[in-house]
Amino acid sequence: MKNWRYLILSLVLSLFIHYYVTAVLMEIFGMGWYLIQFVVWCIELVVIYDALMFFTKNWNVKHRAMFFFAYYLFLIIALLIRYDQGISIIQLNPFACLREIYYGSWTEWIVFAFNIGYFMFMPWVNGLFISSNKENFIVSVFIGFLCEFMQLIFHRGVFDLGDISLYVVGILLGLYVKEKYHVHLKEKSEVHDN
């Protein structure tokens, strides 16, 4: 019965996030097809449900596999399903994103939040298979670099060092939260053991 409550909460959260954030981003990047939006919403539902299972200690191998698969499936969809922009641009200024956010519209803020927020969970996902924080950081940054490179190769966007710097901020935040959460769990288990 408890898992049903988590499923309903995941459903509500995923609908809210999808309607106010993801659907807007998908329209901006030309991915407004209803079938793709439904698939992305299902992925969001799985990720939120698995995150709730993790934080409530109901996490098992099945949830880990679903979370890993859904996370990277969403990343592939976000990269490759967008329309071909027909351009290959390289933006080598790592701080150009800050200027765009400062002078840009609210859509720039959504892209900013998405870049940091999405990559913030990457250390958690990669941490399922990589135990070292240093290796996790290197792999996560490499995946972010690979995402930008794929946008350049497949004409799906701009190879932007500003985006990579936002990914690094998200990854560092994710590692920090992951480490604090594990320290909290250790302290809590020590209190229960004594």
C-alpha cells in the first residue's frame, strides 16, 4: 500500500514538472510531438518514482536498473530526437551562458535550470556502478562533453563550453548532495546501533 502512495506522488510530481518545465523545453527545441512528450513523461515518472524509492530506503536492484535505463534513455531522446538545425557552431566562451541568462528571456532560465538539474543527478546514476567520487566526476564530465559533441556532429545544437560549465556545476552539486546524504545515513545508522 505504501508503494501506491509513492506512485501517486510520482504521478503528480511528474505531471507538474512535465507541464511547467519539460514541455516548454521540448517546444523550444522542436520536440513537441505528442508521442515523444508521452515517452518523456513516462521516463520522468519512472525517475521520480525511483528517486522516492531511494530516499525512503525501498531501493532495490530492479529500481536501480529502471533508474539507470530511464535516465540515459531520456538523455538520448533529448539529444537526438530534436530537429536538425542544419548548423554546426562551436561556442568556446565558457561564460557566454551567463550573459545569455542575464540578457535572455525566461526560456534561458529554464534551459539553465535544466542543464544544472539534469546533470546534478548524473553522479547518483553513475554512482550505481562507480564508487569513487573522482572517477564518477570524470565519467560524468566526459558524458557531458560527449553530449555537446554529439549535438555538433548530428547538427542538433551548439557545442557550447558554457553548457559544459553548467554541467560541471550540476555534477559538483550532485556529488556534494550525494556525499552529504551518505554521511547522514552513516550518522543515522550509528545512532541506531548505539
